Amino acid sequence: QVKLVESGGGRVQPGGSLRLSCVAHGDIGSYWHMYWFRQAPGKEREMVATIGSGYTTTYADSVKGRFTISRGNGNSWNLQMNDLKEEDSGVYLCNVESRAIGTYGRNFWGSGTQVTVSS
């Protein structure tokens, strides 16, 4: 099994920055794919950014130029969020698609970290 743990959420004013982290505990293999999603009240869960094991990244149009996804040490990833807007508020969740033997193709979710952007 794989457990994902997010951290780094908080409350900031518009224009501020936060850095989220996600750590995977367990084997996810070498060819994983990682996603950051966010869930705002009353809205559908949306994909914010993704990164593959080859370090190819993609972003939602709403965050391009403001958010940067990257890999940290070991099985960890970061989401640097700059110039935050009130509409960026929500619970941010990390998701990893495993490529490990035994969990190949399975998606694992963290429990999320709250981001609140408000003046």
C-alpha cells in the first residue's frame, strides 16, 4: 500500500505565496505520475498540475505562470504557488499513479491540505 501525506497549506492574503509538499510512503515504482488536485466548496475537483517521472509538467490554464510543480527528495513533490488569488482557495490533494509491482496502475490519494486565500 501507499500512503500520501500533504503539508504546507495555510491562510494567506491575495498575492501571497505558499509551498505545498506531498510525500509518498511506500513503493510507487520508477515510472510514476503525480497530480495535484484542488477541491473548493460547491465545485468539482479539478486538476491543478501534474508531473511525470520524466519531469514533464502540465498545468491548468488558471494557474499557469503562477504555480510550479516539482519533485523533491525521494518520493516527494512540491507545488510552489505564487500570486495567489481568492479563487485558488480549497483543499489541495495529491494523487500518485503507481507503477510498482503489486499496485501497478492504482491511484492513491492523500487526505488534503487546506489553502485559504483571503484578505
